[in-house]
Amino acid sequence: MFQVRVKADFAAAHFLRDYHGKCENLHGHNYKVYAHVQGSSLDEGGMLLDFTELKKALKAVCEKLDHRNLNDIGFFDQNPSAERIAVYIYNGIVEQIPDLKKSDEAKKTHLWAVDVFETDNNRARYLPE
């Protein structure tokens, strides 16, 4: 099995409704995002997936979030948790590279996981079913 990973980052503000603590107040993060692709076979050039293609897709999705109040984006339903941000980014990548959508277990190459770090110590990961 092979895996490749690319990284992007963005800065954004958010607050969490239905949360009782500091995070219910508007605040910001410098998010780090990792997209992991996994597969069992390489192309004729010896690559699982061209890093450039994956980086371009990840960067495009992160640019939509950069310097925004994430609560203003309808997808998050006013609760832009790191978990929901990871799903949003996963969906955005597979919109741009549909072949990466994990449609079934037999899929040879797919977007395996998206990690969203709010801080160096706090990460949410989305793994498609």
C-alpha cells in the first residue's frame, strides 16, 4: 500500500454554538490541513498521484476558507468544528478530483483522510466510510 500526503494552511475565525466554554466566543486559528491519498498501484510514471494535482485541489479548497468567519458558510450550520471543516475539505477535493472519491473498498486509489489542525496539538481527522 502506498500513501502520499500534502499540506496547506489557512487562517480563519469561528465560534461554536451549542458549546459552553471559551470557544463559544469569536476567535481565530491558523489551521494546518493534510490530505492523505492511499492506493495499491502506481501509474506508469511510478506515482500514486501527482503531488501537484493534489496540492492544487487542497489549496483551492483552503482558499475558500481563508480569512473568513467560518460561521458565515452555510455548510457548517453555524458550528464550524474542526470535524466539519475536515469533511468540507474532503468534499471540496473530491469535487475537483472525482477519481479520488472512495466509492467502495475495491477502489485502488482514494482520498484516505483529511486532517485539520486547529493548533499544533489539536487535530480532527475525517475518514470516508
